[in-house]
Amino acid sequence: MIKRVEDWLATTETALRAAGHRAGGARAALIDELARGDCCRSAQELRDALLARGRSVGIASVYRVLDTLVELRLVQRVEVGDGISRFEPAIQSAHHHHVVCDDCGKVEPFTDVSLERAISVLPAQLGYDIVAHEVVLRGECADCRAA
């Protein structure tokens, strides 16, 4: 498992070349944008960020690149229950879960050592070889509660 953003960038380019994918400006820009984020973002949010940086990339290209990166297990698809897929680099040291505001749709990362400890004993209890897990908490953020 990849542990640092710098390693993720290098591994991603190597894996794409090994899988026979040509280098392209749109792909490189999207990979760079993914590496800049601290949490999951939708394809549209990623495209908007690229446009804000002066990179004109079509939404279909964004989805194609994301699908390839998910297939190669370099990016994880995050589903938080609102029907919108979000994406983030698969980096072990950045492992986190998500809390979602049901009112405004804000998605924020969180970590909790106690939660991870509790989850770590489940494979033995359940008799499963767990390869991944994700926790999504839903509720109302402080801004929406104050409104």
C-alpha cells in the first residue's frame, strides 16, 4: 500500500505506463489535482478545480481517467449515500472516514484511533479477510444547525 503522496504520484504514472496507457495532458493534470486534495471530490468538483487552474478538460475525460485509476486501484471511489461518486488517492497514511451533512452536502474527513482499533478485531470475530473498510457518518453540520 502506498504511504505518501509523492510515492502515489510516481506509482500512478508507472502503473499507467505498465498498463499501456499513453501519457496525456488531461490525465497528468487530473492526477496532480487528485494529489492536491485532502478528501474525496466528485468528478465535477475535480473538473471545476482544473478549470480554475486554466486547464480545459472535458467531463468525459475526467470520468475516463478516474475509471482507469479506480480499476488499477490507485484511486478509491467513495460513496457517501447521496448518489454522487467521489474519488481520492489510495494512500495508506491518508486513511480516513467521512462525515456528511445531510442539509448542505458537505463531506469532511475524520480519523479516530479507537474506531480503527475496534475495526481491527472484526476480521477474527467475523471470519473474514478484510481488505478495506469505510465508515460514513451522516448528520447536520454546525453551520446548518446555526442557520
